[in-house]
Amino acid sequence: MAETEFSVSGVQISRRLRSLTRAGTVVVGDGRVSLLTSRGQEIDSAPLTEARAATPPWFGPGRRARVVLEGRAYGLRPGPGDDEAVLRLCEALSWAREQMDPRDG
């Protein structure tokens, strides 16, 4: 079983203007980032070395994030009451990337 380093649920995940799920889950663990639907089906995943996340400054901290997995961009928006979720996701990605063995990626 993969080790989960970070997980946040209740996240709206969209690609371009299309919402893929309104209550998805983002998981960082075992050297990968995974986007899951509310039913646990994988939308997309990528190795940490091919994943980037950032919060656009014009939305303010923690409101939204843009995640790029191997060149495919997704928008993330936290559920009600969890405005800091995407900020924690960005921090978790940075931390997990730092923890990786340089020989792995």
C-alpha cells in the first residue's frame, strides 16, 4: 500500500472550463500526486518530479490553485470552510519533492 503524505478531500477539480468533480480528493504520496473523483476513481496522476502547484496571486492565498501534472493543467478549489486546503497542498508538494531521494527522479 502506498504511503500517503498528504490528502485533502472536498475539492472541486476542473480542467479548462469543465468541472470534473465537485468533491474530489488530492493525494500526495509514494512519490506521486493523484487527483481522484468523489467516488475514488483516478482523474489523473503524475510523479512528483512532473507535478507543479501554485496559487494565483489575484485570488488571494488559499482560495484556488493551479496544478500541472505532466503538462496538463487543472484548477482546484477547496470546499466550504477549508480555504487553506490548496495552500497546504502547495506546501505538501514542495515538502514531498524535497524528501525525495535525488537518485529517484
